[in-house]
Amino acid sequence: MIHQAKIDTVFHITPALDFSEVETHMKKLALNSHISRFEHQFCAFECSGAITDELIAAESPVNLLNIKSKIPSLPADWALIREMRTQRASISHCHGAKANFHDRVSGKHS
């Protein structure tokens, strides 16, 4: 297999990292990132869980903002703006309505 250089970073945003189908999908992305041209980074507003440990074990970047993601929430928006400016990802991919709302607000300012 020819290894391609990672050219784009995908910043996955979710309200929480506890077990559900979204988090299972993130785990699959992390475990199979060696065959993708994308680097995957994961960000959650709150609630680390067992999946967090699995993502870290797979050597995937995990960012926990430790802030409530209710709608609207200026602290959540500012926390996401700071994180997006730090990570400088090519693509932000939202999982869930709360993440989508905050990304729309934050994306204009990052």
C-alpha cells in the first residue's frame, strides 16, 4: 500500500463523547485513519466517556471543551472559536444539532 501524505484535516464536532452511533462512527474513523488522506481531529463540548480513551489509544487528537453546549450559549461559541483557531482544520464536520448550531456561529469568526 502506498502511504499518502495527510493533506486535509477534518475537525469533528459533537456535543458529547458518550456511546451512540455518532461516537461509534468517530471510533471507526480513528481506527482506519491510516488508510485515509484525511487527518481526523475530534472535539466535544462535554462528557468524556469510554470512547474518549479509545480515541486517545488510537492516537487521535481529542479536544474536550468542558462546557455546556445548550443553544444559545456564548461561552460554548467562544470556546469553539478558540479551538478552531488553534487547530486550523480544513473541514469542520458537525455531528448533532447542537454542534451544527455552534459551528455555524463559530465558523464565521474562526
